[in-house]
Amino acid sequence: MSGQPWREALARYLGDPAHAGVYRLEPSRAAALADLMVETAGLDWHRLGPAPRWSREALLDGLAESLGFPDYFGRNWDAAWDCLTELRWEAQRARVLVVPAAPWDATALSAFTALMQDAAEHWAARGQALVTLVVAGAEEGEAPEALGLPTLPREASAPLSPESRG
């Protein structure tokens, strides 16, 4: 069995505006995404660069770089909202933003996930899917549950297990 049905199922799930939002992703599942991020029909993958710690500044800079915000981006949450709601979309393509595992500042990550959830709802109302996947680290104080985010549902994440790739 080829990996194509698996890719198509994931693309269908993440590309559906009804599934737009912010999810946590366990590191083992994130590793399985690496080959998908190269090319998956219907998905535009974006990844924040690695950071030693997810602070407000690191999250804003990573978001701006990964989504190509304009040079005049003001490096604050309101300016990020403005840029997020002005993104240009290709028809029938979803944007998937991956935030790699790193220690985090709880206040900054909370503001970031709220911003991304609001942006996902904004775009879903316009028929576009924006999904943010926050990779939960295993370091002390960073148990995946500590994020307070829903996990990517089984129907979307189950195909990521190595045994289901065929």
C-alpha cells in the first residue's frame, strides 16, 4: 500500500474549514509529518524556525517569517492579527502552521494560541482552513496536556503512525 491514501486523508481533514483551529501534536506524530511537509495536495505547509524558548518575541518573529508578513509588521499581537487576516489564499488550499517543540513562556503561548484560534475561525467563516499544530515537548513542565490544547483527532492523526503507512 502506498502512502498516497494516507496523505490524501490527512489533506482532506486539515483542508476542511470545519477542522480549522489549533491542535497539539505529540513529537512522535510530528516526526511523521516531516515527509508530508514537502508536498501534500491541497495544503500549504509553514513551519516556525526552531527557538530555544517560545517567548512572545520568538513566536511573533517565527510567525512573521513563516507566513511572509510585510516588512512593516509591528511585532505585536494586534499587528499579527492584521497580517493574519490579510493573508492571500490560493483557492482550495489550506494553510498548516507547525510550531516545533521548545520550552515556552505560558503567557506568550496562551496569547499565540488564542490569536491563531481566532484567525482560524476568521478564515473558516470565509471557507478557508487555517490549522496550527503545536508540537508538545517532553521536557519537564511541558507534558502535552499542559498546553491545554485539543490533540489532533484520531481520524486525522491515526494515519501518521508508521504501521499505517504501509
